[in-house]
Amino acid sequence: MAKRDYYDVLGAKKGASADELKKAYRQKAKELHPDRNSDNPNAESQFKEVNEAYDVLKDADKKAAYDRYGHAAFEGGMGGGGQRGGFQGGGQGDFASAFSDVFEDLFGDFMGRGGGGGGGRSRAQRGSDLRYNLRVSLDEAFAGVQKTINVPTSVACEACHGTGAEGGSEPTTCPTCSGMGKVRAQQGFFTVERTCPTCSGAGQIVKNPCKSCHGHGRIEKERALSVNIPAGVETGTRIRLAGEGEAGLRGGPTGDLYIFIEVKEHPIFQRDGVHLFCRVPISFTAAALGGEVEVPTIDGGKARVKVPAGSQTGKQMRLRGKGMPALRGAGAGDMLLELAVETPVNLTTRQKELLREFEALSEENNPEGSSFFSKVKGFWDGMKS
């Protein structure tokens, strides 16, 4: 079968620069490596084809010959990369050089799981961080509160003191990897490192596992924790409790506990940051004549507010400093009162008579209505003309 064009093999354009060829090679080598394509029977041959193409095109002299004569430039033992007998003309050494700069990309995951490029991974592993969702009332968010929560988590095994070994004895060095946490395997032309299957990368094994934790060094348990909720928290506030998360594996450090706050809705107040809103219904006589209204405050107190005569629905008044405290910083927000003029219901016959009499006498007392209907009349007159 005729050889494919080397540029097509790499997915590069003819005349591509050295950097462009190198980038194309790195991508293809990573994509077609046999270790990542165990379900593709052609992966190894395609991988070798990519290496052969790059071995030629990365060399300026070979590239010039290939650009001029194509594959014929390397027929009859002229050099080139990847003939049937393997890499000729120092091809294996060239391949090693070309492949060295992509080794990290291809096997970074193996190296990371094995504990890095040098030495074995410590047997101890840090415990996971935990999340706890806590709901508090608006009153509690205003004043601050101390809450007791029950957190199901992993804690260090008391029987083995977190070592995982019976009686608290120390684990022994893994015989498979000699404590390195990784083993080497030959893959074609190069050697790769993988996580040790015996110790799972820990570098040590437990010969006599603890009967309580089965060698893990930790057990499942529910803990009661006391949490201080500061004044001013709002939905989305995150509180970190260092060292209160999941216990580490085999004596490793403990993770952290993150508490996410959700503030419940209040039946009277609506919150916007540090400000509070309160909708206050008033009678239409109080709105017309003016007066005073008593309103609650979030601290449990009361405030008397003067309602100006002629107030309309939607009118807002501000009570400074009666909102929520700032979580970080001094001071507090305001409370905004929004008046809602209430229309009376279930009127008696006498009340209806009085309202009709009032309406007959109040033609000049509704400026907004008069202005609106004046505009409507002008609109209709304009449509007729």
C-alpha cells in the first residue's frame, strides 16, 4: 500500500514551519498513543506512522529532500525514518529526542497518580473537604447566632490511631515498587511509569489491617459541631472551618468543612443586601388626611412614622440604620417603607352614602385623575379630526 503524505499524516499544511510541525506532532502523538487507544487495533501502526513522518520533517535536510522528491527521496536506504526494519540512520535516537518534549503531555496523568517525577508518594493522603448547607432565619442573620450541626464524616480510627494497621503498627514498604508508589513498564521504544497496582501508589502496604477500619485508618461517624454565624450573613455566605472535614487516609491531614448559608424568607421584610423593604398598608382616609403609622423593625422594636397628607400608593419613606448590619465593616443598611393605600371593603349603607357625597364634593381633589382624563379627551379629539 502506498505511503501517505507525511504532511497529511501530521495534519499539517505543506510548507509549515518547524514550530507548526512540532505542535501538529505533539497533538497527533498524544491522540494516537496506544496506551490511550486500547480499543483501536490500528493505533500502534498509526502512532509509528506519525513518528516516521515527524522524524523526516523535523530535519531540515530531510524535509527539503522530501518536499522535492517525496517518498522517493528515501528509497534504496537513503535515510528517512521508520523503514520496515525500524528506524534507520540513527532513527531511534532521533525519535527519542523528538518524543522527549511530549512525554510529559502523554504521561502526565500517570506521573501525577504515581506521586510525581521523583520519589514515591507519601502513604498519607489529605482528607476531602466537606460541604454543609445551613438555613437560618432573617432574624438570626440580623443578630448572629450559634448553631449546633451534626456532620456525617470520616474520622481517624481510634483503634489504630489512623495508621490502618492492627494495634497501631506502622505499614511496611511495598515489595512490588520498593516504596516508590509506581512501577515501570516497557512500551515499544520507551519506558513508562504507572501507579503501583499493589499499593495503589501509597508506597506502603498494611500486612495486618485494623479490624475496625479495615486498613483505611478512618471510620464513618456523625459529629456535633458548634458554629458561630456572624451578624449580617446572607444567602451564599461561605464559612470555612479548618480541619473539620474528612479525616485523612492512613494518618493524613484532615480536610476542611465549608458551611454555605441560606437565609429563609421573612413574612414581613424583604432583603436587598444590607437594606430591608417593608410594605405598609394604610387606610385611604389616613393617606388623604395624613397621620402616623406604627411599623415593626427587624430588631424586634417599633417605629412611628408620619404619613404626609395626600400620600399615594407606592410612596416610599426611609428609616436610616434600621436595615441589616454589614457583614464586613461597620454600619447598617436602611429600612424602606412602601405605602399601599387600601380600598375599604364590606361597606355599610351609610358608608356608601357618605362616599357618594364625598365624591360629589371632591371633583377638584384628584389632580392625577383629572390630568389623565384630560389627556384622554385630547387623544380622542385628535383621532376624530
